[in-house]
Amino acid sequence: MTIWDAKTGNYIDTLAGHAQSICTMSFVPGSNILASGDCIGNMPFGIPVPQGGCKIIFWDVEAAKQIKAIEGDCGLSCAAFSPDGKYFVTGHATGGRFITVYERK
């Protein structure tokens, strides 16, 4: 995943950690913490991607480093933080789950 300066368009850094395509990203409101999730599993609308688990990585984009990663069997399709940044919610297309809520600690 590449970080670009939105004002200048200049390259800043590359964050390595996902082996699959990234299908969702969300910032903690008012911070430099970014969550990115790769899309392994059957996605909605018949988009075929490899079967297996997914990986959500939490990044400090200012420092360009990984903070934490969560792996699971999920078919991730979307993710977002609550407005106060306390909760992180993911939507899933497969695995019998549709929504997972995490509490930030």
C-alpha cells in the first residue's frame, strides 16, 4: 500500500503487510491510525477471490509502521471506526457472519 501526500501528490512511503488485494480502509477519526483489510473469500456481487482468511492491519501512517494485525476466516467486505474511535466494525460477505464489532483498548 502506497502513501501519497494529498496536497503535493508526492510519494511518501510504502506499507508492506498484505499478501492479497486490499478491499477496505478506515482511519480512526482525527488520528494517523489506519486500518486496512484484504479481501480473501467470496465477495459480494459474484467477485471471485481466493478462499481463506482475511487480514486486518492497523498502521501508524505517520511513522509508516504496522501497529497490530488481526487474522481470521471472514470474507471481509468493509470496515469503519465509530466517530469517537472507540469501536471498529467490519462487514463480512461469507462465513455465516455479517458484522463484527471490536472495542479499541
